[in-house]
Amino acid sequence: MTAYPHLFSPVTIGTRRLRNRIVHASMSTHFAEGGRVTPRLIDYYANRAKGGATMLVSEPMAMLGWQRLPTRPAILSGINAGELTRWADAVGEHGGLMLGQVQDNGRGFRSGFRNPNAFGASALPDDLSGTIPHALSEDAIARMIGEFVQSARALQSAGFAGVEISAGHGHLFHQFLAARSNIREDRYGGDLAGRATLLLELIVALRSGCGDNFIIGTKLPAEDGMTDGIDLATAAQITALVHATGAVDYLTYCWGAHGDTLYEHLPDLHGPRTPYVDRIAALARAAPGTPLGALGLITDPNEGERIVRDGLADLVMLGRPLVTDPAWGIKAETGREAQIRYCVSCNTCWHMINVGRGLQCDNNPRVGAPDEADWKPGPTPFPKRVVIVGAGIAGMEAAWTAAARGHHVSVFAASDEAGGKTRLHALLPGGENLSSIYDYQRLAAERAGATFYWNRRATPEDIIALAPDHVVLATGATPGWPDYLPDEYRGEGFFPDLRDAMADLARRPGRQAGTAVIHDADGSAFVYAAAELLHDRFDRVVLLTDRERLASDEALVTRQGVYARLGRKKIAFVTSVRPLAASRFEEGEVAYVDVHSGAETILTDVALFTYATARVPDVTLEVPLRAAGIDVCLIGDAYAPRTVLAATSEGHLAAMDF
């Protein structure tokens, strides 16, 4: 019995029967090394099959001779023949079917410079990097199709159940489909039927080469938001052309393109939940009878159940949620929803991949570990007394993990709630899902028997009285006092830092006249979520930043979303400037200077001036505790002000070290 009977009902895709509707959508891990499949890569997929995913689509694979990215699993070269079999077997051991993704970036490039070795439909520049590809000849296209088929047959021989063609995201097949990027005058260009020829020929060739007992799925572009790109009407026409081949076993869709709309392929909580499901269902009318996959900000089992129950799709395709919790499926099926670590839709995973650090997650410190699915900390043979100071997400991660291992854990919390500054961020626009981090941690810590001292700022005497073997300082950090503000106002509340300003506004609803000014020397998502809240409270909002752009430390897709929302809301921002001490704050004036030209500007009618400056670790307890001979460990912002990812990761590692 399950609360989600439709989500956990069987379905037939091609000739294969799936035991439920949960599909691992393609996510790059970058766990391959030198093109070789690694044990960590296999473990990643095996754990998601063990956790309940019935069909798993891999990251893009190196199926072409020109694809030499070392983090792509190499197929065409043959160097992974044995490992591919082990991969398919590891997934199959848990009842899962493994599919390889067929994809090429074409001219698409996100590394901050141009790709000198790109191939594409036409010699037209990439909208992000400016990369101009070499236009593929008809002979080169034929060879490319042949190599894709050869690679698919190698996967089939290794035990893979099929492939998925990634024809969206602004990559190669999308570039052929869109008039914006395809000005060819041969049979692969011209009208839509011509521009779709490459995709259609590939589908037919894969079916011919691999036979009927091999799943062929296709992910199509739905709306890319680009001039002369793909809109819903065009996507429906492409769907009909693909359906007419009779060779596709399932369809799904993606949004955005490799340009200013890239962020749309990874929706977050600044918009509605499951934003694409209804439009995906409408597109499916052009392919009657073909199973359909829904994707895009599906994070909760209830959403998956509704999608299948209401006939909106046949498959629920989860990418980020299964990164966060590979056991999402079995926990939902067995009534353990409260134990799911939910995706917070922050896109840190995407960011880590694109900066070359491999797949990581804010809410899962164990991505790719051999025992990741439904992991429980093993008991310690030597229980210790552990005191944790701070109930933010770093301290709470350490608390629940250490307590679950059998240590005697005491937690001092300065407030009556867990979460720290992350709890405040969760109150801001787009931050709602962040609450799932500390909600999970608190429930897990309480189940494991941790003791909490709420509303109590720990003194050295409080801690020493508990006779701890180890102390973890997870005391966070505080924005530094800006050097341009009069020192006599420090601590008086006239110039609150951005956190204090948001906490105060959360208690006092209602609009205020005048302009709110934020000095942004931080560049984090919190700052721009705060700006959106201020937009709802003040007549005008202005962001001043020392940097040359906003959100410099955030993922590209996050930064694009920030710019889009600020633009829509007409929130003003000025880059490469710094506030001046000569500002007449008491008269509602803020002066700032351009750091390059020296030109000065004055903002008037300022009702609120607040700042997000470099944070200073709060470590006043460290010296007296060490002087008392106590083992002290600093984690999260107390160690060095950084990110949610660093906080949860360090909390986990600290608890595993005791």
C-alpha cells in the first residue's frame, strides 16, 4: 500500500515494462576521469536505482570522434567496454533500466571564452560565448549519425536498455531545428521540415541499427524564448514530425536555450511549481499514443502523483530531486516523506558541474558515495560528549549526524528555531524550499536524541560545564561595519545590515515611502531576494555594488534569473561603484563614486540604507575553550564565510570525524 498509487504503478515504454513512473532525468556528474567510467560514476546511478528510480538517463556521453571532454564517459573509443557492462548491471541489480544520452553541444559553450573546436549547423555565433562553429558538411553529418549509431550499439551490447536524444537546451540538434541558428541552403536547412531532417534521420538510423527492443527517447525544445527560435507552435510541429517516424518510445521537453534564457531550463521557486507540466501535456497532443515525460521543478511526491493521476504525463522525470535524495522514490512509496531530503532548487549542482568541481549538492553531502541511497550513519564504537554551538545549517548537520552515530550531542541555539541565516533567506522571495534543509536536520537530530538549549547564547562556562570531548563552533559570521559609515552609529540600529533589515521587515508588514538602497559587497542570492522584498515595501530600490556585475558568485543560471527579475521589477542597480563617507545620510542622501572614472552621484529621498558587506566569523568562544584544553572544531561561516554547500558539507564531515 502507498499513498501514491499512480506514481508507483507500472507502465510500458517501448517493449520494456517499468515498475513505476520515476525516471532519473539526465544530469551531468563529471565523475568520469579521462573519459573512463569510474566506480563513483557507477555508484551514483546504482544508488538512484536502489532508491526507486525505474529508468535512468545518463549524462551526455562521448559518442563522436570529436568529443574529447575528459568528464564525458567515452563510448565510441571502446575504452570502457567492460565498465559499461558493470554500469548497466549495477543499475539492473536494483531493477533499473539504464539509458545513455545522445548529445553534442555544437556551438554552445559556457566557460567564459570561445570554443575553438566547435561544430554546428551554420557559422553563426553562440549567444552566450560568441563561439562561431565550423558548419558541418553533409558528409560530416552522415559520419556523425553513423558514429552515434555505432555508439548506441556499443551501449546495447553492454546491457543499456536504450538512449535518449537531447534535442533541446540550445545544443547541436536544437541549433539545427531553430531558424535563428540554421541558415543552411541544403536539405538540412530551409523550412522546418528541412531543419528537422538531422534529428529525424538520426532517430530512424538508431531504430534501424538497434532494433525494436531498444528504447529511444527524445527530449525536444518547447519554448526557447529566443527571436527566430522555437515556440510552442513550432514545438508542436516538430513533435508531429518526430511522431511520424514511428520510432520514438517516449517524448519529453525542455525550456530555454543557450543564451539569455538558459536559466529557464532549471526553474526555481521565483516562479510557480511544476511550471511546464500543462504545456508538456498540450504538446503531447501532436504525438497521440507516445508515452510522455513531465519534468521541471517537480520536487514532491504529491506533484508526481497528480501528474500521472490526471493524465498529464506517463513518466515523472526527476533530475535535481534525485541528486538531493537518491532514495526519494522508496521513501515516498513507504510513507517516509518526512525523511526525504528535498531539493531546494538552488542550482548549486549545476554550478559545481560548470566550474569543474563535479556534481555536488547543498542538501546532500554524500553525492556519489557507494552507500548513498537511504544512508544512515554507522554507530560509533566510542561514544563521545559533543557540544555544538549554533543551530544554523552547519551546526544542525553536525548535530543530527553525530547523534545518529551514537554520540551524546548538546546543541546551543541563540534563538528558538533552527536554521540561522538560512531561515531568514527562506522567508524571502524564491527562498521557500531552503526550509527543507533545516527542517530535515531538526527532525533527524530529535529522532537521534540530541539535546537542545534553545534561546541560549552559550558562554565558555556553559560549555565547560558539560565536560565535552569535542566542541563544534558553528556560530556563523556577521556582516562587517562599512568604513564609510560613522563609527558612532555602530550598534545603534540606524544603519542595519541587510540581514537585520530583512528580519525587521518580516515583523513589520506594509509599504513605506521613499527609496531603499542596498550596498551589495556580497554578491549572493540572499541580496537579490532581499531587493525583491524591498521592491514590495518601498517606492524604489537601488543596488550599489563594487563589482563589475551582480551575483558574481552565483551560478550563471541563477545570475540570469536575478537580472531578469530585477529588470521586470525595474529595480535599479549600478556596478563598479562604492558609497562615500561624505553621504548626508541624515538628510536622506547617499553619495557614491564610480571606482573607474571617479564620477560621483547622489541618490535622494533615501528612506533605508542597508549593506551586505564581507562577513566576519563569530569565533569569540574559540580562545577560552582552547585555553581550557577542549578540542574545538570550526565549521561553516565560523571557519570562513562561504556558502550553504560548505556549511552542510563541513557539518557532515565534522560529525563523521568524531
